[in-house]
Amino acid sequence: MLERIYFPSPTRPAVCEKYTLTNAGVSPVLIEIPAVRNETVTAPEQGTEGSYRLIAATLESTDRSYRLMPGESVSFSASVQGLKNPQVEIRIAETLYPLISWSLEYCRRNLDGNGVVRSTADELELRFPAGDANLCTSSLYYDALLSAAWLEEEMDREYRKKGGPGKEDSAARAESYREQAATLRKNIERHFGCDMKGFETYRYYEGNDLLRSWICIPLVMDIFDRKEGTVSALLSPALWSENGVYTEEGTDVFWDRATLYALRGIYASGYREKATSHLLEYSGHRLLGEHVPYAVEAWPEGNQRHLSTESALYCRVFTEGMFGFRPTGFSSFTLRPQLPDGWDRMELRGIHACSEQPFDIKVRRTGEKLYVTISRDGKVSAKYRVSNGEQFSVDMESL
């Protein structure tokens, strides 16, 4: 008698199966269970993101034999996984590259006399003043330049893997993007950096004299020149409330996205204890309080309606703030774990990024250091011993 149970994996792109064979006869029977592993690559035109690699395999890697007496049973498991073909990333990059390069060029052409991006509106779409050039837009452009440099180098490597000459002028463009980013960072400091109400932080635009929530954006982009004053301003009574960060000093308007970016930036800048205490406060009020169970968009606009984007930003407080996960290529990333003092460990499981297979990141405290492991299929692929808040690089292709 055969019983088959199948169910989706909660952590991987896979369907799991459990087979149970029972001897329902009156005589002993010999059961042979072969080890199976079959791989199939699907046609690109049939997939939403190109071709996929399907792996059908039994859990055991060796053949097994059993002699079952009447009434005895034996079970074995199998799974079918669906993994993206590694060439999918390069095809997506080739599709998006012209749009990315044009967007960067558009920003470059809109640099003003102060070397920052001319922009009469920001993400809040003129709900609050943004001047002729605002801190948020220039900070986003800065980070985009760095990401574009990585993309240039990664596409060049992929082309060379295929035996080609590489991506034309890739090295020169990557260097140019980094030079532009370095110049822009100096201009951001020179134009926006200032003393605001006793805090060495940023003005949001020229003429701005009130603290704004988006002073957190440079921290998210790893610009830490004014991190101490900026963190203090964000968490001061002028901006922080039980609902997170006010959009502007002196108002009771809040948008959760600003709070979630702020918490992510506070972690990134190394103030993990302050970030954790305020994250717990926010989580208790927002996710477990009177308006549950998700982050909200804004108030009073929309009357605190739920918006999925804000909930995604909440997750990024952990992935990019607490763990410091930052992709730097199709198979590489950096980590900067910020393990709170009261915690002995933290983990991210089932990560589907920068690898053909999902992987886990585990962080453990060992004395004064952190012990970080990267695991795939339950097997440790790499180990690192780092200081709390230290950034390091991981190349999944070399593991």
C-alpha cells in the first residue's frame, strides 16, 4: 500500500513529497528505493523571467533496500525545486541598462551650480516644501551611481565568462560613476550640511529652517559624515513621537516610510541600541497596538490605511539595517551585522538573492566578536569572525 503526501515548502521554491510504503500482505517483501536526481531546464519563453532549472530529487543520495514484514512501513521523501537560470540576471540587466544609464545622465544634466540635483519636488509630491534642490533626490542619485558602477563591472564579468571580450568601456564607466559619486557626496555635505536647532545634521533644502524626517536618507545611503547629529535629531522630541518620526518639526503629520527608513539608517550608522529600543517601541504601538497588524501609510492623509510597501520597508529594517545586507553583484553582497547587545544570535533564513539556491545567514555572539555563517541546504558554506558592525564581502559563486 502506498500513501503519498505533498505540500509546499515554507522556505524554498519547492514542492515536497512524503511517500509511505506499507506491507499489507501476509508475507515479507523486499523494497528498493533508488536515489534520484533529475534536472530539467525550461524554455525561456515559457517563464515569467526566462528559463528555470527544475530539480526533482529524493532526500537520500544513495540507494536503499528494506525487507518489510507484514504490517511494517517505510517512508522516504522527495522534492521538486524551481530555480532561476543564472543567465536570467544578465538578461534583465541588459533590458534595464539603457533606462538606468539614461536616468543617471538625466540627473547629471540637472546638477545645479552647487553640484546637487535640481528637483522641485520629492517623494512627498509637494505635500511639504522641497525647494529647488532637496536632500533626498541628491542622496538617491549618489547611491544609484555606486550601484551602477557595480552593475557595469558585473555585466563585464558575465560577458567574459562566455568567452567574449567583456562589456565595452565598462571599467571606464564604472570609474566615472564612482568619481561622480565622490564629488556629489562632497557637494551634499557642502550644500545641505548645517546646524539645525543645535543638531549637526542637514537642512532639507536651501532656506529650510525646520527639522525634516528625510534627514535620515544619507544614513541609508552609507553617508555617515553627520551621523551623530542626525540620529540625535531624528530621535529628539522635535521629530520622534509614539507614531515614529514626524514629517516636519512642529506638525503632527507622519508617514511610516520615513520612520522605517530612519530606523534602517540608525542601524546602518552603528547606533544599534537606540535603533532597537525605538524599533521595539514602534512595533509594539503599530503592529500590536490599536491599529494592527501592519505598518501604515500616513496620517491624517488616508487615516492610517495599510499599504504593502510600508510593510516591505519594515522588513528592510532587519535585512538591510540589522544585517546590513547589500547586493553588489549577481552573486555577491556585503554584510554589516548589528547584533543588539541584549541578543546572543539572529538569523535570516531562505534568502533568494545573489545565489542560484536559497541560503541562510546566522549570526552568533562569541565573546567580543560575531561568528557569521552562510549555509545552503543545511550545510555551512562559509564562516566569518568579525566585529559587531564590521562590513565584509561575500561572493556566493566562490563558496
